[in-house]
Amino acid sequence: MAKEVKYTEDNIRSLDWKEHIRMRPGMYIGKLGDGSSADDGIYILIKEVLDNSIDEYVMGAGKTIEISVKDDRVMIRDYGRGIPLGKVVDVVSKMNTGGKYDSKAFKKSVGLNGVGTKAVNALSSFFRVQSVRDSQTKIAEFEQGNLVNDLPVEASGSRKGTKVTFHPDLTIFPHYKYRNEYVVKMIKNYVYLNTGLTIIFNGEKYFSENGLKDLLDENIAEESKLFPIIHLMEDDIEIALTYSKSQYSEEFHSFVNGQHTTQGGTHQNAYREAIVKTIRDYFGKNYDSSDIRKSIVTAISIKVMEPIFESQTKTKLGSTEMGGGLPTVRTFINDFIKRRLDNYFHRHTDVAEKIQRKILQAEKERKELSGIRKIARERAKKANLHNKKLRDCRVHMGDMKKENRLESTLFITEGDSASGSITKSRNVNTQAVFSLKGKPLNSYGLSKKIVYENEEFNLLQAALNIEDGIENLRYNNVVIATDADVDGMHIRLLLITFFLQFFPEVIKEGHLYILETPLFRVRDKKETFYCYSENEKQEAIKSLKGKVEITRFKGLGEISPDEFVHFIGNEIRLDPVMMDRETSIEKLLEFYMGKNTPDRQKFIIQNLKVELDLVED
């Protein structure tokens, strides 16, 4: 019989603001991570402070924001109105305190809950805030949310504004590393949505003259555009739209009050519906919605009074009302698209004709694939996908789904021994394993038909649930886990080709990674080091005393499950697969996978020499 657990007044605790944030950081900044993913908590910390500076600009105060990230310490300085000096400490350390509860001071703001900077403060080993206004300045310093230095107000000749400096706490974010590419992407989105704003990051200036049009120009190569970008805007709404000549899926970027809503929401759903309805009405044809949206690349930004987001990280809009006496979000967007996009088609009939041809082509391909898709789905069921090929995780079951979806990971691996080691070592709550059978097909230049006809591609597509786009992607992190030898590298390249060819948004949206595994194990009788490079191996040898044993791991299958748990647990190292925005997918695939042997051979020889030189040094 189970021992009775007493429940008395002694079991009741009241946590102060910082204790609660530090105990439940996921409630405030989503997943923690180590910086390898764009939605890791260390980037949310930057965003929470930056949102306040953006709101100052929106209210007409300060056209420049300075950001620096050096030695993992972040500094953000705006030239807005500055926090009222008597409230500097309260604003960053008292929950539900801030100026955004007053609609006169902040309209259509991003941050409304008075939580953001408090979360940054509580989750930082060092946090410093300085406000300058009316020729005076006030500084306060904190450690893990505790006030350690409350300086008196002093005279100041500096420009007005707010400066925040913080260092994420290593006890919360062990082994974290900021990747400038993710910070830059965040900054670019801010300047696209706030034309006239300049953000200086580590000395480099970012600004936009054309808003969302610049965003699309950044995301789609000129030669891939079916027609020049349609750019329409009015008060509280802006869109940019084109179609890709080669991309299979739809690509939507959506924003609310300057916040990138990566998970969409009511505004994105309304926009998708409005595009379909407007195009159907213009042509007088009841085209299938998937044919209309296939290959579309577009962005929408709206401004809402007091937006309701589904989480503190503000990645999905829940609001149905625009506020300020305007109609619902759905009606507002539909009316705008119907009026402005329809007018554009009537003035640019050549663009409308290109869209119609694209729709008819998509319709033809869909009908040709319909029979194959049905057979492919049946084949996936017969392959017993969720037991044989895919060892799923519990995150997709019951109550765990919402809480842990950002932590969900799929490891794609090859070979029974490697997949067996990962399967035995994984966290069954959030980590799944997909086993490849041999090397994947080189899919460069092939049509979508091959995805359904090739068993491996068909089953992988089904496991990820991306047949109709990544909106319902089952795993936030898709990790290629192969040996660090020639065959393993080849498999990586073939899988990346598959995603670039058919599902580039998996890469564009930062979901694809390479699992880094150690090359060496260096140990003596007391200590063991796992080394990911020759330099790390040499450092480990120097640090150990006595007889040293060195093991060179030749493949994932050689690493025991007891050891593997270190490499896919809290110490996991992921290398994100990123695209150079200036390189088109077509050119990238043609160079690495096409029939340009002399050029590729020259590239390999040159880079091989660089690698050899590094080893010799």
C-alpha cells in the first residue's frame, strides 16, 4: 500500500517574480536551447528588449537602435523617450508594470503584458538598465533578478533613450552560443516592418526603403520570380506577393505589430482565404485552393489594437478583432485584398494571366499525382510507418503536445546499428528516430512525382507530415545523424538536396540540422573527454595526467547507447543548415548535384587544400 503523503500549509509556497521565471522559463521564452535554433531562448531575450525599442520608434521616438553581441554579452541602446527615471527599477523587476497599459503612451504595441524585460532580468547573471531623459540618467544593476546596485539619479549630457546590457545565465543556458545569422535575420525583419528605422548591429547598418517588398527580394532570387513583386499597403496593413517558378509549396511570412508570427494565426488564415477568394472571383473559376496557393511567396503585416497572442513568445495571433472601431481581422484583410489585389489584376492583366497559367499547371500536376498519392499513402500504412521506419516520441500524444512541441526532434539516420544506438539513448518524450535504408536517391532535377514513387522519400514525407507544406510539420527540429565519413557526408548531401528540391521552407525556416558527434574519446582512469576536433583532442591530452587512452570513433554504430546519451541530451551539438540568401536554390543544386563536373572538381580540390593546410598548422 502506498504511503500517504501529507498535504498541509507547509506544502504551500509563494514564489516571487524572479523565482517563478527561473523555475519555469519555458512559460516566458519558449524552449531554452543552446543557440543553434532561431527560436532558442537566448534570441527571445534579445527580442524582448528590442521590442521595447521598436515600440519607441513606432511612437515616433528614436530612429536608430544600436545592438552589439560580444563575448555573449548583449547591449541594446535606443534613442527613444527613455524610461521615466523614478520607475526604472520597477519596470524591469516588478511584474505587470510598464507603460504599455496606457494606450495613450503606446498604441499598437508588441509587448502588452509587462513581462518581457523582467524575464530577461531574471534569466541573466548580469543585467544593467540605464535611462536618459531630461538631461539626467538613472542606472540599476541586477544579478539573476536581484537588485545589486541602485545608483542615484545624476546629471547627464548623453542623448535620451534606454540602454540595456545583459549576460544570459549559464545555469539556465549552459554552453550557449549566439549565431549572428539568427540575430541578423531578426533585425532584418524589424527594419522591413519599420521603414525609416536604422538598426546598427556590431557596427553594420540595416535599414529598408521598401518594407515587405525588400523581405521577399531577400527570400526569392530574381530569376525565380514569376513576375515582379506586387506591393500593396494602407493604414494598418501591408502585403507583398509573387510566385516562384520552381518552388512546389506555398511560403507565407506574417507579422503583427512588428512581431514575426512564425506559427501564423487568425491574420495568416484570413490572408490565405482572401487570396483564394479574390483570384476565384477575378477569373470566375472555382479553382482548388491548393492550386491557387502552390508556389506562392508572400508576406503580410497588420497592426492590431491590444493583440492577443497564444503565448508570451508571441509567435501565433489569437485575436479576432482589429480594435479601434475597425471590423474583424478576417473582414478587414478580406476587404483590403478583394479591393486592392483585384484592382491590381485589372491594371496588370499580364500578371493575372501568368498566375492563371501557374494555377492550371498546378491543377494538371495535382490530377496526375492524385492516383500516385493515394497509392503512396496506402504503401506508407502497409510499411507500418509508426513502428518500423519511425520510432515516434510521446510529444505527439495527449497533454504533452502543446507543452513540448518546440522541443520535438526527429533524427534521420542510416543503418540498424546507428539507429539502434540513438533509439536506446533518446529522450522518448521529445525525440523520434527515422531509419533510412541505404543511400537516398539523388533527387536533383526530378519532379514531385518521385517523392511518392520512392519508398524512402514517401515514408520520410509522411513521417514529417509535410506533403502539403510545413504548416503541420510534426517535429520542430529535423536532424540528419550520419557518420562523419565519406558515405555519411554523401547521405547528408542527398538529404539536403531532397529538402532543397521539394521542401526548401524546412531549411528556410530553420528546422534542418546536422548532428555533431565526437571524433575521439580521450580518457584516463579518472576523467573522460569527448572531442569533436583534432584541437579538442590535443587539449584533452594535455589536461590529463598519467596514461591516456585515445579512441577514434569511425561511425555512430560504434558509440554505445550509454555514451550516445551524452551527445543527444543536454550536451547535444547541432549545426544548423542555412542558406545564403544571395544564392538561388536552382544554382546551388546545379553546382553541387548537376553535371558540372569540372567546376565542382576544381572547387573540391581548392577546399581540400584548405582543409589539409589547417590540419598541418
